[in-house]
Amino acid sequence: MQNNTIGMTVKPPREPFTKKKKKNPFKFQRHLSVLIWKCYLQRQRRIGLLLVEAGFAIILFLSSVFIAKPVFLTPLQDEPEPPLASADLLASLPVNNILGYAPNIEPYTSVMERASVLLGTDIMNARTEDDLNEMLYNKSRGTPLRSPVTWIIFKPTDGNIWQFGIRSTERARFISSLENREVSNPHLRAGFLAVQLAISQAIIEFASPIPPRFEVNLVSMPVSPLMQESRVRKALSGILLCFTLALMPPVLETEALVVTETITMFKRALRLRNVSFSTMYIGWLVYAYLTALPICVLGAITLILIFRWIHLLAGLVVMLAYISIMIMVALMMGMFHSNATIACIWTTLFTLLQSYLAELLVHHQYDVKHTALTFVLHLILPPLGLVNAFNEFALLQTGRSGKASDDNLFMVLYMLGSWCVMIMIYFGLLMLLQRTIGQQRAVGGQVSWKSIIFKKVHDDRKLHVIEPPTGAERGRLQEVDEFVAKAVSFRDVSKVSIVFDQFTDESRPAQRPVHDTKLVTY
């Protein structure tokens, strides 16, 4: 039998303080490669969830195509409305319309009598326009008129030339902007075309020795839905909502993974192995992009189907930039929650709130009226930038070129640049929050944000002078007797020698050279 006694091991002396510890230049690459491989394996195990997310995105992308079809996928209409014949035009004059002409001399009197028959209404007459206004005032007895008024003022000319002007209290200009209009053809509602056609036909009949036979038809010009700005903005709002909801599942899955691995101490375990925060989050970002890339490709294809005149690469860059800033916002919000479900709910609500504010600004035309403010809002509201990008893509279908095309390119590049700036700011803020948001969540211990931003490089192995506390700092200390105060104290310390039996492979205590000893270090 042989006795094997475990003794004290003497460590070699420490290296001199002047010698610096060598850093491994490949530590970052090694840690990052391991985390990327880990994220790849996680993504491979969750392939079923990725298919579900892709199917959900396909449904929303198809919905956006159906929303865009009446506006962006509708070709020019040769005849958006059936043509109107002469009888229809003459019948379009409102019954309560007040008509009058001046001067009431020949041949204008004969012409206006025929026009009165064609229109089926009585027509006032006077020598001058001022006389017509005075007659109208006397007829109304000073009360405001609610009926439309139309004056026909003839201008005598030499030869067989007829010249007259039509003045109306109604607006007869066709409106294609965001202004509300009662009917699609205000020039018909105002009665302008009916009066013009009746007078023209009466003049032709008066000047021609043989009664002419002709027909006048009103045919609409080819129009595009892109000319109606209100419909375009409404469609863009619906497309924005579909794209935002389609990109949410990859973002929420990544956030849930980060929160879960944080509360299960996986992040703390990585920090104990000297893995930097940036390395950890780059690994998680790789997982996010592995999840989001197929959906972004589907989104880029959808943009081509909707806007048609953009490149696949341009659509893919816009999708990746937009989902990147969504991921950074989600990771920041995940830092304040210890439950993955609650974190995902708050992120969803915050993203939908951003989309609602962006649609509200677009609906009230703040992006058009306040261009300088819109540039700043791109940094705060990423959905506003995505709406403007969609709007610039839509303008490509109108055939704009030259300076306008350069402005469109500048807007898209500015939007992408602002998103890149926000991604870098969010990433830096995310690294700062890792150590400053609370003792329970701060990995490695909570520290002041000033110590991280304004940190100084110093050698921990050098001796530093400890300055005695003064003023208010001394009041926080507890006064003790320096002869009694102890830094480290061990009680009931014993040392036992172990005997190992090589035949039975058993060990047993043999002797206790140190028994119930008290060790105090000052």
C-alpha cells in the first residue's frame, strides 16, 4: 500500500508589472465564427417556423398587390366614361340656373331665343352687363342667391365673326388634386358646356341658309389613376401596412431569441468567456438576416410587380435597410423586458404606432408642405421614409425624367442614408444599454454611462495611490477600530491527508495535520 498525500502547490512568481499581457488578434474572428455557426444551426432547426413566416408574408404581399391593382396596375383608359351626345349635354343644365345675356340687340336676340328653346329655360336680357347685375339684385330683393348664375356677354365684331364670353358663379375647372369635388365632371354640373353648345348651335343655324345637321359628342380623354393623388396616397398607405406586417415576424423571432438567451444566462456565460457585446449582437443579427432574407426577396419581387419600373436590387436594398432598422429598434426594446412575449407585444405596438404616425403625416400632406421637417422625420419615423420611397417608385411610372428624376434618386438615397445613420446610432446605444440599464439586466455589473463613454486606459497591475475620502464621502463610511477590522477571515480551517489504496481503488482520510484553525488576514 502506498500513501499519496496532497500537499501545497507553490505558484511561480508573477511576471513583472512592466510586461503587458499579449492579446490574441484572432479572438474576435474566432468568437464571431462560432456564434455565426451557432445561429446557422439554430436557423436550420427552426426551418418550419421560417416556412410559416414566409407563407404569412406571401399572403400580405399578395394583399398589397390587390390594393395596388386599381391604381398602379391599371392601364390608361381610352374611354373611362361613356360619351355624351348633344341632347345629354343640353340636359345637363341645372333647373335653378339663372341665365342672362347682353346686349339685347339683333342679331343676338334671335340667337338667344333659339338657345332658350334648346335649353328649355327663360333667359334674361339687358343692354349691358351692369344692367344685368342690377336686374338680378332687384329680383333677389337683396337676399343672398343660392342658385348658380351665368351671364353671356357678346362682343360685337366686324364681319361674320361671333365672339362672346360666359361668366359663371360656379367653378367649372376639372380638379385632379386632393381637393374634394362633388361630381367627376364639374364643367357639366356648372352648366358651362350646355350653354356653350346651345349658343354655338344657335349661331350656326342663324348663319347657315340651310339648317345644318350635326352632332356633338363629349368623349373623355385617356386618364390614368396615377393622376388622382388621393387614390395614390391611399394605396401607398395600404401597401405600407402590408409590408410592415409582413416584415414583423422575422424581427419578433430574433427579439424573442435574444430575450430568451438573456434570461437563461447564455449572454452572461458568453461574457464570462470574454466574448464582447458587439460579437454577440453581430451573431444575432446574422440570425435575423438569415430569417429575413427570403422574405425581403419576396418583398422586392412584389415591388417589381407593383411599380414595374424598378430594379430587383433597388427593391432588395430598400427592404433590407428597412428591416435592419426594425431589428435594431426591437433589440433595444428587448433590453427592457425579461419576458419574450411581452417584449414582442410592445415592439409590435411601437412599430404600428410609427406606421400610423407616418400615414397621418402623409394624409395631411406634411411631407409635401414641410420638406425640411420631413428630412428630420425620416430619422424618427422609418415608415415615413418607406412611404416616400414607394411614392418615388410610383413616379417612375409617370415618365418623369431630367431634373425630376434626379430629385427622385436623391430622395431615395437620402432615405437609405438616414436609415444607415440610425442603424449605427441604435447599435451604439444598444451597446451602451448593456451595462447601464439596471443591476439585474446589466451583464457584468451596472456601471455609469459616463465611465463607458469617457473611459480611460490604465494598467490594472500598477499600484495606484488610494486617496482618502473627504467631505460627504467620509460620512458614508463606518468608523471601526483599525486593530479589529479584518479584510478576510476563515474559521474552523482543517487540512486532511488522503490515503489512496491502489488495490481497492478507494481513498480514506489518514490524518488531520491541521485541525480547527482560525486564519485571519489583515
